[in-house]
Amino acid sequence: MPAMFKLDHVTFAYPHQAPLIQDLTIGVPTGQLTCLVGPNGSGKSTLFKLLTRSQKPQSGTVTMDGQDVWAYSPREFARQVAIVHQHNPVYDEIKVRDLVVMGRLPYQSLLSDLPATDEKGEAILAELGLTDLVDRPLLTLSGGQQQLVWLAAALNQDAQAIFLDEPTTYLDLHFQVNFLKLLQRIQAQRQLTIVMIIHDLNQALQYGQHCLLFKEGQVVDSGAPEQVLSAERVSEVFNLDCYQVATPAGMRLFQN
Ligand SMILES: Nc1ncnc2c1ncn2[C@@H]1O[C@H](COP(=O)(O)OP(=O)(O)OP(=O)(O)O)[C@@H](O)[C@H]1O
């Protein structure tokens, strides 16, 4: 399976700490939705940071399309990779339309102003059902609506890969399901590589095509979610007594 991102023998330690990640070799498959799962503190965000260049490994390499991620200019990297953080810094007054236009920054010449609007952004806003909200300040929207706007900005960036850090954490069940279904549809239509940190293992089973399971800085298993998230494996990694049930919607996990 072709991998857009690869870690090759990566070792990483935070300053003045013992290595958290040691000699890790993994791939993130091209054109699939990959879920990063594992207990709190197991290293999911750290891998996310290594892949998105907010941390550098002490040894080993992180590559995107065969080239070291650090060899790309920030602009080249931003044309390939969009990131939706859990807490996105934002100007108080910024309006929905302006935020989505900012997705075009990596394509903008340094000396020219961003356009007030762009056709592509408007089409994405319409696709995500946000047209009625374009003139609203972002911070006046609900958490679920804001999350959709950040996704719209990421899509407007026209990147081949989108990274999302726990995108459903603050959403109610209805918004969670809508968001994940939308992500799944967009991923399939645009053949995007999506990497998402997610805590809900049943959502990883339902929406993921690939899964990396973390424990104490190591990836203990990777592959199809139904195989990786076996009752045995999840029980061991999360120290819980779990069982899997085949439902009409696919395999699901429950706890005793
Ligand atoms: N900036 C930092 N400096 C020092 N240690 C850190 C730093 N960031 C994370 N760590 C430590 O690295 C380990 C892994 O953290 P990480 O945030 O990658 O885990 P996680 O799986 O994303 O956790 P969670 O599910 O709780 O968000 C933890 O022990 C954490 O305390």
C-alpha cells in the first residue's frame, strides 16, 4: 500500500526527558482515512507533531511523498498539508468568509493582499452548508459550526493531506456523526489522505480505513481498524475488559 507519509527509525524525546518514541517505523497510507488511537499520554499528538513539522526527531526521518518533511519550504508544505487543531488561534472579529479565504495563503504572492472572496471558497462553504453563516464572526458560531468552518478553510487550502486533532471532542452526538460522515464523503470524493486523532474506538471502527494503535510511545499495531482494534488488543492496551460484537453496521466494541 503506498504511503504518503513514512517514519523511518524515528526516535524522539521532549527536552530533558527520556525518549518517548524509539526507533519507530510506520507508514500513513495515501488516500485513506487513518485514525490515531490509544490511551491518554501514549504519543498520538507527538506523532501528529512529527508528521506536521511542529517537532523534529532526534534521529530517523519523516518523509512526505519520499522527501524529508523538513526539506519542503513552509509554503510548499502548506500546499500539501492542512491542519485542523483542537484549539485554533483566531482573531476575535474574524468572519467565516475571511477565515476560509485565508486557506488560500500558501498560494498568495507575498506582496499582494488576499482577495475579499474567492469562488473556490464560496463553493466549499456551500458544499458544507455554511453559506448562510459567511458574514458571521466565527466566534459567534456554535462549536460544531466552527469546526465545519475550520474544515472549509482546510479544504480551501487544496492540500492533499488533512490532519485533524480530536475534531469531534466538543461536538454533540448529532454533530459528531454529521462531521465524520462529511469527512468520509470528502475524503472519498477528493482522494485525500486524512489523519485524525480520535478517542472513540467505535468511531475509528466505523469511519477509519487504517488505524495506528499507540501504547507508551510505540505503535503496537497498525492496519485495518477491525483487525487492530480486536477485543484482546484493546483490553490489553486500555487495561479494560472488552468484547467485540458484529453489528449490521460492522464490528463494534463494548466493555464489561
Ligand atoms: N511539550 C512537552 N514536553 C514534555 N513532555 C511532553 C510534551 N508534550 C507531551 N509530553 C509528554 O509526552 C507523552 C505523550 O504525550 P502526547 O500528548 O503525545 O500523548 P497523547 O496520546 O496525544 O495524549 P492525549 O490523548 O492525552 O492527548 C506524555 O507523557 C506527555 O506528558
